[in-house]
Amino acid sequence: MSETLELTKALLKKVSLTPEDAGCMDLMADYLQQRGFNIEWLNFGETKNLWARRGNSAPLFAFAGHTDVVPTGPVEEWDSPPFEPTLKDGLLYARGAADMKGSLAAMLTACDSFIAEHSTHQGSIAFLITSDEEGPAHDGTIRVMQTLDARNEKIDYCIVGEPTSHKVFGDMVRVGRRGSINGYLSLIGKQGHVAYPELVENPIHAFTPILQLLTQETWDNGNEFFPPTSFQISNINAGTGVENVVPGTLKVVFNLRFSSELTPEEIKRRITYMVDQNSDNYELIWKVSGLPFITERGELSDAVEQALLDETGSKPILSTAGGTSDGRFIAPSGAQVIELGPINESIHKINECVSVSDLDQLSRAYHKILANLLT
Ligand SMILES: [Zn+2]
């Protein structure tokens, strides 16, 4: 049995339901300490975070990840108990196998083999591990990044172990993500009887030209990494429930997933202008839930592409699809951040699993990335 598989199983046996760590980080810290890493615990509130670093010189390469897992769902629907790692047909089944204890194990063994081969490597290697990723993510990576920033400790390159592979191992990595902004628009008219149009102001009618403008707008054309910004209305609500009454108010909720070509300010300015042209009595509230980030082509993407080409025979797609990850807290520091992990098809589902041979490939790919950057 490979050491990566052995370590993955040891981590999977620990019931680290978010935000619990259940001893996963102790296992990782022991392993790293034996290989020359300095161990530091950065705990905030109930959240446990590990910062382990080997070496003091630049550049600083960091592996980032989380030990917490999402709930199992109905245990009786699993083919094997979710916290008893079970091998079947080359797949390892357990909650967290793909998201992301397999990646954590591969990071450990990649470091072990890399350090054994290159004991005098350049730069430093670090691990930024949290147990608050699947939950609210208030006291995890974001707080560690604040701590590092306050003492001027700067990550140059970061690999996040999120499962990014699509059909086969290494076919896709994530280099950023889109921004997300919600708008809550209330158009205010004047309620009254449908039979007396001169006495009412119908906010539904007033919204019609605004709807046209919003849905026909080309927000941008995207760029090399991002698809064009998209606009979607998720709810429209007006009406009193009676057919002979013109409602007094219309409420609309909408969302834009936006590329790095746009800022929230630019989006607000353009939409406010559209509404201003058609209404002088409205309220518009905004909520930005995330800014877009992107790691441009550079040393890290070169190192990742080359490592995957060597390991799998093809270069990965550089993607910005998918949901959020802790990469959003690391990228603003100026670090180059790329997410690379196993196939994500089963994550958060019943019977989550990971391919054992993919875990070994992942370890070798991580090793090659280290070698490409630090030797
Ligand atoms: Zn994850």
C-alpha cells in the first residue's frame, strides 16, 4: 500500500465534521515536524489552524487545504460506513476522500519525497491548513492570512488541494473565480383600482423598459480566463393577490456573476443609470458576495502545466468555473494561487470516493511542481 493511501486512510478515520478537526492536523504536524518543518498553531475562536514552514528564504511555496468535511447525509444510504475508509475496485470510499483528505496526504508525501531528493532546495515550503472551510470560513484561512500579513510573511506560490479534475486526473485546474453581486430593487408606484388608470402608477409597467435594458445588455466580453459576465433575475414580486388592484410596489432580486473586466462600482453605476432613466421613485440595495480573482500566467501556472504534462501526458485546462474556495482569501495578498486536486464528481455526495492511482499521481504532480519552482 502506498504511503499516500495509508495517510489518506488515517485522515479519513477521523470524524472531522466541519468545523471539527478531530486530530487530523496533529497527524499532519507530526509528519511535517519530523521533516524539518516549524509548527505553529494559529487558533481563532473554536477554529484550529496549522501554519507549518520549512526554511526562511524566499520564494515561499505554500500548500493550502482543509481537514473538515461536510456531513454524511443518511448513513444508511452509504454502501460502506462514511468514516471507515473502504477500498473497492481501485476506489477509496469515505467522506472527505476527494474533498480533500486525499490531497492533504498527497501534499505530505510529495514533500517527503521532494525533501529527500533535494535537501538543499531553494526557498521555503509551508502548509496552511484549516478546519473552517466547509462552514462559515470566518476563523480559518482568512485569519491566518491576516496574521501572516501583519508580520510581513508573504506567500509567493500557493497550491490549494481542492478537487478540480473533471473527467481524468489533472485535466483541469482552477486559476481563479468569478465575482458575485446581488441587487435588490424596489420600484414604488401608486396603488389603486385597475378601472381608474389616471389615479394609479403601475410599477410593473414602469419595470418593463428596465427589464429590457437589463436583459439585453452586453456587460462585457469576458477575457482569456473568464466567460462574459452574466445577469440573472431570481425573483420578481408584485401584486396584492386581487385582480382589480394595481400594486403599489414591485420587488426584483437579481445576481451578476462577473468577470475581472468589471468592478462592483461599474456594475452599480450602469444599472443605476438604467433605472434612473425610467423611475424617480425606487430603492436599490446591493450586496457583494465575492470579488473575482485570477492568477495570470506566470511561474506557478508554468510549473503546474509542466508537471501535469510530465505526469499525465497533457496540459490542464485553466478554469475559473465552480463555487468558492479558500483561494479567495489567499489571492488578494498577491500570491499566485492555483487549485489542483482529484476528480470532483463525488464530492459532498453519498459514497464520496477517490481513485487510489489518482492519489499517487497527485503526489507525484505536487512533487514535480515543487521541483519546478524550488530547484
Ligand atoms: Zn474542499
